[in-house]
Amino acid sequence: MVDRIVAGSPGPEVLDVGCGTGIAARQFQAAGCKVLGVEPDARMADVARQLGVEVDVATFEAWDPSGRQCDAVVAGQAWHWVDPVAGAAKARQVLRPGGRLAAFWNVFELPPDVAEAFAAAYRRVAPDSPFTVQAMTKQALDGYQALITKATDGMQEAGGFNAPEQWRFAWEWSYTRAAWLEQMPTHGALTRLPSDKLAEVLKSVGAAIDALGGSFTMRYTTVAVAAARTATA
């Protein structure tokens, strides 16, 4: 996906919206791009800077480009926090003609045994939980279509872009028990759990991973919506 965005952009300057700690930004840097991040959380911006990414602290809607322009605007796991119309209009403002706006999300598909342990534990500690086996396995992609549609509609309403395209990229990543349990507390809904209830969820999921031999392979699909700025915008 990074290669496709870079190849379709008029130059190497990339603006990363909601860059967080710079995970996506560093991949664009590795592809030869000059990246500026915009991130509202000063703590995450500090981490990104320590890892070599230049960052302005602001929400994208309030960010002042000060006349700066770029060749691509990207947003990984972040565009749903941006007003889709105001965000697309700001992207149009800073993009050079032919520059591309690309918003993308990584959708994971847990192995059924791990998903069942996760959902069962979460049902015990939070009965109104949105986590179901279906939501964390093959039907997970369906839940992201609403984000894609909202981003697409925002680009079209803002104007100044060619027809948005939808992309999908399938990939896999292997996790040890420790690596997955370390990541889980950063998931949005889990950050709201009291420590004792979080520990119960982690214990159940850890046991399920142990039953699989202590590790598992996660299937991911990166879903993206991208549109190029028109020459007359």
C-alpha cells in the first residue's frame, strides 16, 4: 500500500494525519519520503519525534499549514477521529495537484479459539460488550465498511478530488502469547476496564493461546480509501 501511494504521488512529501508514535510515518520514510506528522496527543508526538519523525501537535481540522504543501496526505487508524468533510477540505488545501489523500485501517481476524476466549471473558466482565466472535473473525471487515463509506462521502462532499478508490491488502503477522497480551490493553474498549477485569480478560486469552502452542498467526486486511486531488481544485 505504501508503495502504491508513493508511486501515485507527484513528489515525496507526505503529511501523516493522526500519526501517533509514527508507525506509518516511518514506513513512508523508509520508502524515501519526507514526512510531517500532525498529532493531537503531545505524548505520542514526543515518541514519534524520538523515533525521527517531525510532528506538529494539533488536531487536523485546527492545524495551520502556514502555506506548506505536500504530495500525499495519509491517515492510518485515525481518519475516523477527523471530521470527514472538514478533513478532506483541509487535505485538498495542502495537496499539490495530483496529490493523493489516503485513509486506511488495519482489520484483524483472530483465530476462532482466541476470539472465543476473548469474547467469553469480555462478556463476563462487561455484559454489554460489543465484542463477539463474529466481530473479531471473518465478519470484522464488514464493520469497517461504514468507515470507508463515511470517508468516501466526505471526500466527495468536500470536492476537488477524483472519484475515490477502495483498496484492500491481505497480510499476516505472528504473535507470541506475551506479544499479543502486551498489545491488548491498548485496544480502545479495554482501556476503560478496571485492572482486575482487564486481568481476567488477559488470563482467558492467554490460556487460549497456550492451548495453541503459545503463539498464533493473525490475518490482517488493510482497507483503504484514496482519491487524487484534481488539477483545478
